[in-house]
Amino acid sequence: MNEGLRTREGGRIDRSRGLHFSFDGRAYTGVAGDTLASALLANGVHLMGRSFKYHRPRGVLACGAEEPNALVAVRRDAARYTPNLRATQVELYEGLAAHSQNRWPSLAFDLGAVNDLLAPFIPAGFYYKTFMWPRRAWQWLYEPRIRAAAGLGRAPTEADPDRYASRYAHCDVLIVGAGPAGLAAAAAAAASGARVMLCDEQNEFGGSLLADDPRAAAAIEGRPAPQWLRETSAALGSNARVTLLPRTTAFGYFPHNLLGLNERLSDHLADPHPDLPRERQWQVRAREVVLATGAIERPLVFPGNDRPGIMLAGAARTWLNRYGVLPGTRAVVVTAHDEAYPAALELQAAGVFIASIADVRARDDGSWAARARAAGIPVLTRATVLGTGGRRRVNSILLAQLEGGEAGAQAQPCDLVLMCGGFTPSVHLFSQSRGKLCWDEGLQAFLPGTPAERVRSAGACRGVFALDAALADGAAAGAAAAREATAPARTGVCPSGAAAAAAAPPAAGGGAGFAGALPQPAGARGRAFVDWQNDVTTGDLALATREGFRSIEHIKRYTTTGMATDQGKTSNLNALGIVSCTLGKPIPEVGLTSFRMPYTPVSFGSFAGPARGELFDPVRTTPMHEWARARGAVFEDVGLWKRARYFPRGAEHMHAAVGRECLAVRNACGIFDASTLGKIEVVGKDAVTFMNRLYVNAWTGLAVGRCRYGLLLRDDGFVYDDGVVARVSENRFHVTTTTGGAPRVLAMMEDYLQTEWSDLKVWLTSTTEQWAVVAVQGPKARAVLAGLVDIDLAAAALPHMSVALGRISGVPMRLFRVSFTGELGFEVNVPADFGPAVWEALWDAGQAHDITPYGTETMHVLRAEKGYIIVGQDTDGTVTPDDAGLGWAIGKNKPDFVGKRSLERPAMTSPQRRQLVGLLTTDPQVVLEDGAQVMAQAGARAPARALGHVTSSYHSSVLGRSIALGLVAGGRARIGETLYVSVPAGDIPVQVASPVFYDPQGRRLHA
Amino acid sequence: MQPFSGLALLRRGLSGQRGWTTQWRSPPPKAAYDALIVGGGGHGLGAAYYLASEHHLTNIAVLEKGWIGGGNTGRNTTIIRSNYLFDESAALYDHAVRLWERLSQVLNYNVMFSQRGVMMLAHTVHDAQVFKRHVHANRVNGVDNEWLTPEQAKAFCPLLNTGNIRYPVLGAALQRRGGTARHDAVAWGYARAADALGVDIIENCEVTGIRRNASGAVEGVETTRGTIRAPRIGVAAAGHTSVIMKMAGIELPLESYPLQALVSEPVKPVFPCVVMSNTIHAYISQSDKGELVIGAGTDAYTSYTQRGGLHITSHALEAICELFPMFRRLRMLRNWGGIVDVTPDRSPIIARTPVPGLYVNCGWGTGGFKATPGSAHVFAWTIARDEPHPLNAPFTLERFRDGQLIDEAAAAAVAH
Amino acid sequence: MRDLSAARCLPLVSASTVLHALPPATRYVLRGGAEVRAAAESAVGCGIPARACRATLEGDRAALWLGPDEWLLIAPEPPPGGLAAGLSEALEGLAHSLVDVSHRQSALALSGPQATTLLAAGCPLDLDTSAFPVGMCTRTMLAKAEVVLWRTGPQVFRVEVWRSFVAYVSQFLGEAARGII
Amino acid sequence: MLLIDCPYCGERPELEFVYGGQAHVARPAQPAQVSAQQWADYLYRRDNTRGVHAERWRHTHGCGRFFNALRDTTTDHFRATYKVGEPPPSAAAPVPR
């Protein structure tokens, strides 16, 4: 560390704890309490980055979140590489490794800087005007080069192993910003016993107080400021009703007083605990909000204002007083505001030679000027800057009198230039909340006006700058917020809005400051930068207006001013000033680009939180899941469920396994886990009426103990869901739905019941997870069950499509005689927790009958052989019951049911609608591809109109050939015709057939 | 119109780029025009351009309540593709892609159309079936779209997490002709070209009423800048269409929802294409500037606030981080909301209306940007000839009455 | 014939110091009007709350208000003799719905000074005792799972979770616990 | 994430609710009797109000009840919530949160 640049004492650092770190591979040391920026400055390093477009050498401009220049990447390891961090926000830790960005081969020597020489030819928006010929060259030649030149840091390429946490919180008063106003607000609110949360983006509370010279610090409540800060923070910290969140940025203000906070937990630690999340995102619902977000110092726009060593006066003060760093040895101060003077005097006292202070203001009545002169600092008024010198560090500045121009110009050697154009209140969050901003001529800034949420602003963020005034403002806001939050009746718009608007803030101490570009008399040389990071100059803004862009939003988008990673925190108001000047319109008429979340960039991981892998979405498994897993089942995702798709034996691949499983069911019996099917218990004296109105079927005639295939439409007439429905008792239906459809069917039922038919005495209860469902299917199914159940399984006693209540191995059961396979079949419903035991019992009993477990893929083939549809595969939301060949299900004598009226619309009755048919390839071994298009003729050339498409296609082992279902225009009338399925290789002839390929008479079903 | 070219940049560079003049004028509205377009987004400006360039209707104006391109044109994720399922949709969107391919040259304005390929991920067996149906249907329609295995998908986008992931990638549908374009440039390019043909582009001019004559036909509009007469009015106001059309007494099957998008801080080129996953709602590409451009979902409720909920953003980033776990450390720079007008079948309405002389182009939902040139082109035809172009003939208002829906959403479970 | 009636097998919970599974229970969803609520009380052997989002607990019986016409009744397992019969008798002739959901869901107990903090990782409700007092219960969301949350003590919650979501919920709470250091 | 005042449970976060679209769109009592246009209007036509919008919400992950709300679609602030079957409260004052 360069001892000369670190003060002997003072600051909020611990000189006794040295920290080693590296920048671009070079080793340095800093001390505890440093940021990367302060540590580099203490080592005499000013060159910290390169600008986005021209690759100009850049040093730190500011000392906080608004920093546009000093962007670095911090690398912990290959997977923990974080680009685009502001060196001013990176807390130093032992071993920190930082790298500069957007330069090659090195920061000091960057070939990209050639862009700087081409600057005259690549003004704002140049890319809209060229790179158009030859047409294809854009993509293969120009764009790749532009992309390579653009971008800042590199993205990490390995998965981020760090953890991110989430937290919901609620409070009476949330205070954003722990500067003097925020702390006073928190203290006042807490005093009233309210639930208070206080967050600040910095690692310690204090805000502007942290930049004050402790020795010169003002007294607060009779105590020296540092002591007040210490004691106030401690008191808040020990209050159980108060939550303090340092290193926490309030990044977004959402409707109904919900604020998003990002807490950084581990980036500042050398060796964080592995369980410690890197960041935690808070969603805070606050009854009242107090914004005490302070203000951001405004730079001045003059030629050559971007060289390393040129920085904001307040930043320099912070380097000195908070970090004990001398940012230079010989300084020139350029200012439009009094705040630069104390900075100059304090730096001078610390040993920095202040060559002169150039005040752009005309008046010279300020006591500050007098104090400066008294301290031997020449003060130049009505001054301006013609240019600066130096490449990687400023080495001179050319000052002139406004009138004089080049004539009276004096070049002054210097290695530090301080500038201060006044202060821009941080109204970002207030604006995000949709509060109205109003322009304050006196302050040359936008201030919070009428709020749209329950929010107050206090202190510098509403133009109240003086310390005592800010403290009082904060205390008042905190007390009022607590009062409102705990008031019984909370109506009407937050009163402080009016207050904020009406009670004009006290005249800015130190004057208005300056928004725009300094007047440039003849002799001005060099570009004057408005947006440092994006390299937007006064010339670019002039060009945009010249080309007819008048809206500030257009100018922003055309020049990219304010669109860099700092989102224009230091540049927006100057840009507005310049545009208003060229257009001759006052700033409020030029308008203000809207503030959007986030206030400062927030990690994607912070938003994603713990939702990754298994926690990305719940993994729903059935009671029998473990059994299937142990048997090596291959699972598929169906909604949130994991369903066994097939049970391979050894190295068996899917087709072999499915073929084997299919034959087992056809020839002996199979066991299948159907637990995921949706189940809804419809109960009440009007249950049958409800079912009649909802489903297409007629239910009145369904006897207790019998089942019926139920078909559900949306009111637009298209098939929505289906499933077997059993009448368990007179007023109780056991309704089943598709696996994916369960929640939406129940929601639809509740909708009609509650909002259309609220007179019906019927209630709906989801029983999907109450029942484990074991399907036993196949000619041997009866034999398997016989020994276990207390029910007569004879066809006469329990025919196809019936249900019986009884017990299996002592466990209560609803036994369905139903089949989705076309075989003799049963579905054993038992309370879910008994599922595994009952499954095992059936498995054991099945051993004597070659029972085989099968999965969803096999189930799909078996049902396709029977022409049973799967809603969502053979239908797609544009299919009517008749299209699907399910017209028979419709209760003919019902006056109405959901969807009935829509079925009468012209387009729904056309004979040319696509109808479900079977498709048989001439070559029985060819299996069509799902979704393949069915054409009337062979050799149709694109664009051609298809007759339809293949919805389901499999190889059928039992039939020893391929089978397919498809939706084909006028399909049923085409049975027997030959059509062609178009595939890249050519056309596959298919014969249109009945969709029922196996046991069309259903003998096996009724066995 | 000052021609744009590299040479012009060089020449003017020698004189400090001072020679450039306005890209489009800012004329006061005339008392009357032959036709008016309400809505200065890409669809409206484009329609004006094609009315002037192909139908020789040059005494026309575009009325924009704010600044042109300030609506969804400037708020979307710029994804362009045409691999839609139904013949009608595929034809319309592919018409747009073909116009996109020459738009920079036609407008002499670099709209940066980049055919980087749009890859849509399949995470379930059902997804795979749906996407394969798309691939087949598109091939028959002459629209490029191909099925990729998980390995091929990974090869096309190497950062893709095909390993430890909640919903494994089972494959993908890739349209190589799909890609992205520079949204602002589309609005500005159409504006400049239309202006050069004499079209008046009138910003800060909000329509407050629609005037109709005794026979019920339109005869002009009331605006914040006075009455403007015109016998033909085309409305292309996206999320605000319902509001405008009510002024003519027309109720539409439309609902306006907030749709959010966001960008990361710019990084060096890392993402080569466009990746979409409708199953877990992730839409991502990288802009020329280096920002990752990410689409989030719509909120559940209708709104005109151009602002959505935090949980919608979080949901989108959960999906992005699951597919691209190396992006967790990248940071969101800016988030914004648009207002999308959605029809019951998720397909647009480009048609005449029951009011003579009044035409509407709306209902693009979340997919309007990709269609801009095609939509504008057929809308201009419809206005100029008072009859639909064959490509937009199916996209009528009446289809909802007759049940002749073009239900991309239902049929494909694919978001646009 | 084997008797499996005792072979009830609950979904697995990754238990911890703050989280553990509660024993199996008998559960009914009771639907109906005020008269149904009144009529059922005696049979349930426990007051059935009329007040929104409140639960009553008497001995080993509990009744939770889930909606204006919906209550969750909880009793021990195996069901005390006559509970079912008593209920159907008490409700005879009244328009109502009574559905056994004993196995539909499983109960977790979350307890300790960190209980509310862990829930706050995924539950958007204000869990301060002033807003969510002992005896309050409600359906709500815990991350991506719907749960019934019932505060049985200042630092004790009973969380009723649908069977297939138990693994997710316990994993999520485990992850949240790891993050509290 | 909005804060919604369920008429049965009080203020709850939006995550517990499902939006139900425009309120007071009654299903024709006798669909068979209405014209194609009337039926299409019931199915598809919506006010899409820019301003105070009467809409349905269901407290799906709470008490499960449907209810109605008046919300200003230009601010997303609710004016009132009320039970199914009740008339919309007239001129309810804004309720900022």
C-alpha cells in the first residue's frame, strides 16, 4: 500500500487489519473497512475500467451505487465469477481477486481504444444507418463483430453453487435508507411501539454522516454525530420490534406497499459458511413506508470531464473521511454548488494542495468562497472548463472565465479534479410506486409530489438537505407513519403526499446546482461526456435532436443515455438539461424517463431463491412410488406427478418392455398404479342435478352401484376432460378426472356451482389423494382379486362399469369394475396410506397368475388398440364430442349442459370437421410418427393443406402390426379410403379404418 | 429522405455528423386526410408505410398519443418466428418473416434482423408430441421447423442444462429462420420511410372520440389536438384497442393484461440463439448490446398500469436459472411492463368492423412484434381495398360468433 | 386372508429438530350451512367454529373453519367408535356433505423460536401473533404447496399437507432452516 | 403481488387467489333460446374496462369462495370487494394500500 496516500488516522477503517487482494493479477494490500475502490486509490490506482463504446480509460467518478466507471469482475472460483460489480460497492476481504473488464489485452493497453479514434464516424445510432449491404452480411459479418465489441464483463460459464434464500415480512413502517433522516424516522416510529424495518444498501448505517470528518462533525441531540449514530443504531438494534437490515437494497416498489429487498449475506466474507445463503430476497408488505433514500451528487459536463482522477467532490470527501485515502496530491475544484468547498478545505487540511476552485456561478457572496480564500485557495467565479489533459490520469485542466474564452484561459497542472453540480434527490422508489414527481426550479431537480401508495419521503430525497432539517423531517415522517399504520381506520390517500408537495422544501443550502452542460466558449476542446459508462456526449444528444428525436424517451433510446448499468443515476438530469436547452423547452416539458425496478442491479439467483432442482416445482409421487422405483421403473413427468412409464427388465429398451407388458395384460394380467387420476366427491341432495347440468351425459338413470363414462365440455363446446363417474349412493358421486385435469375440473365445477347454480345443495371435495388406486387388468384379474376381497366378483354380481364397497384384506375399499385396456379389469381404491400394503398383497396374489407391472406407455398402447381417447393427446381443445366419436355419450333429452349451445354453432356441425378415425399403414411394420400430417394425395408440395394429423401411433404386439389414431377431415365418411401420411422421406399410404382395432365386440371387457 | 449508408456516415463524420436532418417531420395535424391510422406502433406505422408505398394512399396520418414505438413495439423481447400450428397462422406469420428478411434494405434502416434460430424446448412426452405435430404441419406448409434430440439441442445452445433439472429436456423444435430484431428501429424505420412518402406522423395526439355520419360510417376522430376528418380509420392500438373501439360503439372479445420483460446487465457474447420453454415459462436471447433479454409471463388480471407483480418476474427467473444455472450470478438491470390485448383463441383480429370505414388490427397478445411487417402489410391492403387480403381473411371478428376459432393456445399449449 | 387394517403407511418426512410428522389421524371434511355446524357439534364432541379462520380443540378432537360452509374435523386414529355413525345420525335430513379425507393429507408439527421464520421463507401471510394468533387456522400457500396452517401454540404450528406434497414441504422447510445461521 | 380483501377472510396476498375475469356476466338461463351473437357475447365479449372494473376473484387457496371486486385497472387499487349475489357498491372510495 502506498503509505503516502493513506492518512495516519481517522476514517472508519481498521489500519491494524491489513487485507491482501489482487487486481488484474497484481497483488495489493488494503485494510479492513475498505472497498475495492478505496483500497485501489490508497495504492495509487486510479485507472479501474474502460468505457463501453470508446474503451476510454476511466477511474472512479463516485463512491457508491451510482458509480458508472469502475466496473470489475470478482472471482472466487470458476463457478463463483461475478461480472459488472462496482468497485465502490465491493467490500474488501482477505484474498479478494478482482479483474478489470471490456479491455484487451490489458487495462492499461486496450486495443479496443481504437474506437476512440473512430469516434467521429460512429456517433449515436450509427448502427441504424449502415451494415445493410450485402443483405446477408449483417448476420455473418457485422453483427458478430458488434456483439464482440459490446457487452461489459464475461458471464460465468459454470453453474452457480451458491444458495439463495427468500423471506416474506410484514411491518407497520418500513424505512428505506439509514442516513440521518432514516435513522431519525426509525427512532421515532420505534418509540411509538410500531413494528419497524430499516434497511440500507451499505454495510453500515449512517448515510451521509459516514462521509463527515468526525472532528468537524456537527452535534446531534447534544452528542457528537458519530456517538449519536452509534447509540441510535444500538438502541434500534436492541428493540425486539425493530428489524435492521444493512447490506440490503430496496430494489423495487410494487402495488399495495409491497417492497422487494435484496440482502447480501456472504459476498463480503473471505470464507463464508457453506450453508450461508449468498443473498436473501425479502418481500416486505408495509402498512406505511418512509423513503429516506438521500440524494446523488451531480457531475458537471465539460470537455474532457471523463479522465481518471476527475471525480465528484463528495466522493473525494468520502475517500478522505470514511476511508482515510487521499485521492490525489494536487487538486482543482470545479463547482456549481457550495458543497465542493468543505470538500476542498478538508482535503487541504489533510495535505492535498488545492490549486484553485472554479465556481461556475456568477455570485461571489457566499461565505464559503471567503473561507476558501482565507485558506489561501484562489477562487475563480463565472468560470468554465475548456478541456483537460492526461491519458490514464488527469494531469491538467484548462480553466477560463465565461466571457474571456480561450484568451484568459489558464492551464493548471493537477492529478485530481473535483466537481459538484449539485444534488439529485433519489426519487427512484417513489416514482416506481407511481407517485407523481414535480420539478423544483429552485433545486433544479424532481421531487416527490402526490403519492400513489402509503408512502412518505424524508430528508435529502425530497430536497431537505441541511442536517438538522433532515433529522427533523425524518423524525416527523417516522412518527406520522407509525401513527397512520396503527390507526384503526386507514382510508384516503396518504396525507404526507400533500404535505410533501405543499410544504416546499427549505431553500437548498448551497444553491440550486446545475443541470446541463457548462457553457462552452470558443476554444473548448474534447468531448463532454454526459453518460460516462455508455460514452454519450453532448454531441450525441445534439445529433439526436437534430435528427428529429424530441421525446426524451426517444433520445434515451437513440443515444442510449441513461441506459447503462447505472441507469443514468449521475447522467439523466444533465441529459435533460442539455435537451431542454437545445429544444428551448423547460425541463418538465421535455419530460423524465420513467424509473423502473430494480433501483440497482439484482442477481437472478435472488429472484429464483431456493426454487431449484427438486424445489423448482413440487415432485408429486403416489403411495406406491417406492415400489416402482425399486423395480427400476422409468418415470415420466405428468403435471407435477412422476408416473411409472414402463418397467424395463435388465437392458430392455422401451419398445421391448412395452410390448412385453402389453402382451402380459392381454394374456394374463397386469397391475398398474392409477392413483394420480383426479377424484372429486360430489355430495348433496342436488348432486344428480349438478352432474346433469355439468357433464354431457344423462345421470338421472344411473343406478347406485353403477359407473358411466363422463364427458365434460367447456361452454365453448370443446372437450375439456373425461373420466369414469360412479354413483356410490343416491346423493354421492365418485367422479374421476384425467391426471392433469384434476385441479382445473374442480375449479370449473366450483365456478358453476358458486356463481351460476348457487341454489343447488351440493358440495365438492377433492379426494384425489384420499385414494390409492391399483388397477388389475387382464383375463386373470378376477382370479387375482378373488382371494383378497369380500365381494362377489362374478360378472352377474359385479358387471362391467359397476362399483362395490367392501374390504380388501381388511382394508376399506371402493372396488370399480372398469377397464381402460379392453380386458376384464378392476380398479381397487383404498385409503392412500394402505396403498403400499394392498399393492404388495395383490402383487403376491398375482404371482400365481403371471401378474406384470405396467406403466403409462403400455396403458396408452392398450387403450389405443381399443380406440379409447386420451384427452389432450387425441383431443386438443378444438375437438367436439362428435369429432372424437363420443356423440353417443350426450344425454339426448337434456335441455342444457355446459357446452350444449356452442355445439349448434355453424362451424361446429360441419361434416368436414376433423373426426377421429383409425389409420392403418399398408406396411404393418411402419409406425407413423405422432403429429404426422394426413394428406389426400401423395406427393403434395408445400404449401399444401392437410386433411388431418396422427394423434396416437404405436406398434401393437397383440395385433402384430402398427396402429394409429388420427383426426381427419370428414374422416368417418372416408373409412376404407387410402390417404397419405407425409414424412420427409416421402408419403406413407394409410387406410382409414374404425378406431377400434381390438375386440370390437367387447367380449373380453364383459368376461 | 437522406440515404443511410456507411459512406454517408464517413462523409458526415468529417463535419462532425452535422449534416443530418430529421428522420421524420413533426407536422401539425391537417383538418382532413384520406385515411387515419390510430396507434403509432410498428403495426400502425407499417400499415401507413404500405398504404403509401403499395396502395398510393399518401394523404394519410398516423396518430400516436405518446411517442411512436412507445407501446408494445418498444417493450417486447423481439422474438421472431413463424412455426405456428394452424395453416392460417403459419401463413400469416411466415409472410411476416419473409418481409423481415428484406426490411432493412426496403426501409434503408438497419432493423438488425438476426436469424439466430428459435429453439422451443420440450420437457414432457406431451410437449414432444405437440412439437412434432408442429414440425410436421410446418413442413407441409413450407415453414422451416425441425425436431432436435436433447443432444442436438445442447449442441445448438451449449449452456442449456440438460442434466440435473426438474423437468428434463426431451428434445426441442428449432426454427432456424427465426430470430430477433431491434424493436425501436422497426418503428423509426417505418416512420422515416412513411414520412418520406408524405405520411404525417403526429405524436402526442390522443384520440378521444370517433365521429360517424348519419349512415353510421366513420367520418373522423376527435383528438387532444382537435378534430381530424377521414373516411377511413384503421385502429392498431394494441392494449388500448377496446377503449378506442368503444368510441365507435364496438365491443370486442379482448382483454388487456400486463406482460413483463427484463434485461440483464450487458455481458460479452454468451448466448447464441433464442430459447423458449412454454412448459416452465422461460424466453431468453442476448441482444447485440450484450444484455440477456428475458420474457416473463402475464399477470392473472386485466390492467392498464404497464406494471406487473414481483412474483411473475421471480417465476420467470426461476425458470431461467433452472435451464441456465450459470446465470444465477448475472443481475437484472431493468424490468418493464406492457399491455397485451388477448383474444379468446389467442389469434389476432385483422378485419373490417360493423362500422363502415373502420378497420381494426388487434389481439396479438404476447406475439405481436414478430408479425409486425406481415400484419401491417395485410392491414394496409384491408384498409385500401375495403376487403381482407387472403392471408388475413380468416382473422375476422365473426369467427367468434360462428365458432370458427383459430385456437393456437388450445391446440398447441404453446405461448406466442 | 391377511389383515392389513393396521398397515397404514404415512408419507416420509425429512424430520429435523423443528419439524416432525404427527401421528395418523381421522379426518372429515364437513360441508353445509349453520344448522349443519350446530347439529354436528355433539357428535364430533367438540365445538365447531362459526368464526372465520378459527379452530377449536377439545381433548383429542378438533374442528377447523376452512370456509363459510366448510370445516375440517380431526379425531384420533383409529376413529373413536361411533364417530362416523354419530355424525351421519346427527346430520340425518340436513343438506350437507361429509367426506372422509383421513388419508388425503398428513400433518407436520413445526415448533420452536424459529418456526415463524422458517414458514416466512415461503408463506406470504403475516405470522406475527398479533395477526396470526394461537387458535387461528387457514388454508394458504407455503412456497408452491397449498397447506392448512394452524397455530396451536405461540411457537407451534400444525401444518396439514396433501400427501404427495409432504416431501416437498418438508424439503423446503429443511432448506429454509439451513439458511438460518 | 396485490393485497386482496376477501369478504370472508380479510386481507390476503394475491398468491392465495385466482382471478375469475369480468363479473356479472350471467350465463343465459335458457341457452337454447339465445341467438348465436348473444351466445358469443356471453362466451367472449368483455368490457375490458380502463378504469373501475367489476371482476371475479376466487380465494382458492383460502376459504375457496368466489367473490366480486371493484378494481381501478389504471392503478390496480381496489375500491371494494363484495360477495356473489350482492350488487356492486356504488361510488366506493379508493382504498390505497
